[in-house]
Amino acid sequence: MTSAAHHPRYSARADALMDDADVRPGAEDVDGAQLDRDDRAALRRVAGLSTETTDVTEVEYRQVRLERVILVGVWTAGTVDEAERSLAELAALAETAGAMVLDGVIQRRDRPDPATYLGSGKARELRDLVRAAGADTVVCDGELSPAQLVRLEQVVDAKVVDRTALILDVFAQHATSREGKAQVALAQMQYMLPRLRGWGQSLSRQMGGGGGGGGMATRGPGETKIETDRRRIHEKMARLRREIAEMRTGRELKRQERRRSSIPSVAIAGYTNAGKSSLLNRLTGAGVLVQNALFATLDPTVRRATTPAGRAYTITDTVGFVRHLPHHLVEAFRSTLEEVAEADLLLHVVDGSHPAPLEQLAAVRAVIRDVDAGDVPELVVVNKADAATPAALAALAEAEPRHVVVSARTGQGIDTLREAVGAALPHPEVQVDVLIPYTAGGLVARIHADGEVLAEEHTADGTVLRARVAADLAADLDGYART
């Protein structure tokens, strides 16, 4: 996909999807069972997905810069609304990757066809649709096997990309840190390895053997080019795993340092584009990139914040999740997602204005369980309250009793959220009653920063404090205990 950074954004989200039911001629000559069977198997056009421009001045530029794609989904379970929402999300992913969405269709099947995903007849119909629309790429709403990719490409005579490859492409565009780039590269290679295939003679081309220009590590009795490619990918994957492990060690050392200082930690998690970075900025003034795009944040951002009572804690913004997040990505980003598993509290952010927020909550929780963070205490934060309907907020309140309604854009509910975070954080285990002389004001500051002050009084002899603190700080305060 062409990088979205090189062209203007064209936001065309399929917020309102309607069913385009075609009235077929001669339907009255077919009995009900046949009509129902034909209707269920037909390709259904999903309205409202196209991002094709109508501005003539931009047409030539966009045709040069962007891929023109048609989206295809196989609807195997659930309602038609769920299938269309999934395809609308695929359209948003394609748009984020820099593609122009021309059309989208879904087919009702018990399961995807093992050969061509859609079935041979519907695949030929898709070929006609691709030619008529002038598309160059088909994006499938699912992960296709290597055989399905090859066969479908042969039938439709266009490049075929599945949902997993599209998400990997979006991640690759948005990764900025060294660790993020390494994680995405590893996931891409894991995905690509079983899908390597030769074109024409390259599959059987032998390397090595003579004094040819194969270079180091390619000379010898000879191997096919595809075998060489696989070996090089395995070598690079091993190197990337070593690099990620080293960076993981550094991240763990930082976490241990925070644990030694007894500063509680909060992690923000949620569906992509739910407003996590905006919420982090509201709580901390962090100045993190906020963008109306999927996966705008890939690299975790750790900031310091305080509760209304003045207690310090760290808060981490994590990568957004999405339905059917590729397993390769979850594994590659495991070290980053461990920030969630190690947290004392999880702020699970959900977009209250989304048509299916409960589906998003379920998708995120599935990934959280995958990274062994299912036992972390969770507080649901319903964001974008200014754009949500009262009925949607009421439904979320009924489904999620432990929640706070906020708007990171307007500031609505942020003070309530701060209070809820302060109440939900674990309490230090040791209670102290001390008199700190004014000459030791640094200890008072430490109690405020790292402990929980229950009572404070300034006297002629110093500051009298009753507080809960961690064991190491309690040891430093032994000499100041009141008798």
C-alpha cells in the first residue's frame, strides 16, 4: 500500500450502511426455497464504502499515488449488520493504508471456499466487478491461506491482499521507534514465510555451484532461490527476536525501578481510534500524537500523573486493538503489551459513539487474555460521550456497571475519572504516624509523592503525618515515629 503520509487524507467512513437488495427479473418464476438459497449465496454490495474522489482536479494525482481496491467479505456467522460493520472497518483500514476504496461486497456462506475463498462462480463475478471498476487490488476480510491467495489472484486477474497483510501494512507505516519497527518486521516475516512462491523460472533457479555472483553463503552444491529466500528470512527473524529480547530486558528494568519506588501503574488499552491518546493527554498533558486514524499510536508512552489526593502514578498508552488482530502481531508485540499485564489498573477505553461498542470491548478483552493480563483490575472508560446517544450510554451502563463516562475532547467526566483512578489504585501496606521536622522536608515530599496521606498537621516542631506508605519508605521513617 502507498504510505498515507504522502497524500491528503480522504475520510469516508461507512457509518450508515444500507442493504442494496437487487430485484431480479423473473423471480416470480422461481419457488421460495430456490430464491432464498440464491439470495443467501449472492454477492451483496455494501453501500457507503467508496472513497473515490469526485474532484476532477485530484483524479490524476490519486490514480498515480493510490491503489484502487475492492473489498470482499465472506459472512459465515452473525447478523448482516455485523458483517457490514466488519467490512466498514476493513474500509477504514484500507483508507489508513493509503488506498482508495471503490466498492465492497459480501457473500453469505457456511465457510470460506478452500480454493478461492468466495467460490469459483462468485470469484468470476468478482473478476467482472474488478474490471468494470478499474480496480487493481482485492482486499479480503479474513486471513487467506497461501493456496487461496494464488487461486483467487489467478481468477480475478488482480493482486489479492487479505486482512492480516493489510493490518501489517498499516502497522509498518505507523511504527516509529526501533522496537516498534522490529516488532512489525518480525510479524511481517512470520506472515510472509509460508506464502513465499516463485514466479516463472525463479522457483527452480539454482544458486551457487560455480564462480557466479551469488555472493557469500550462496555458493555450494546449489539451492533454489526460494530456499535461499526462506533461509535468509529465518536468519533475519532470529536476529530480530534477539533485538526485541534485548529491548524487552531494558523495558523490564524500567518496570522494576518503578516497582522499587512503589509508584502504582495504570495502563490504557482499548480498540483502535477509541481516544486513548486523547485521554492520556487530558490526564497528564503528555502531548502525545492524536490523530483520527487507525493505529496512530504503536509505541507505548509512559507518563507520570497524580490523583486528586496528590498520589503519583504512572500511566501508559498502548497500541490499539482491532477484531481478528493477527496472531503474529500479538506475539511480536507481546513485550510491549506486557505493560498491560504488569499494571495495577487497566483503563479500558471504548468509543461510546460506535455502533457496536460491546463488540469492541469483547475483541480487546480477547487480546488481553492472550497476553495473560486478564486478572488486572479493569475500569471501563466510555469515551466520546459528547457524540454518543443517551440510549447507547444507557446500554453500556447496564452491560458494564463499573464504568466512567467521559469526553477527552471536551473534558466532560475527567475529574470523576481521576477520582475513580485514585480509589482503584492499590493502597500501600504500612501505616505510619510520624513527626517530621521542617529540616527534613524531603521526607514529607516523598510521603506525598509515593504514599497515601490520611491526615496532615503543621505544628511548631514540624509536620505531623498519618499515612500509608511502602515498606522501604516506612523503614526510612522509623526514627520519626510519634510515641
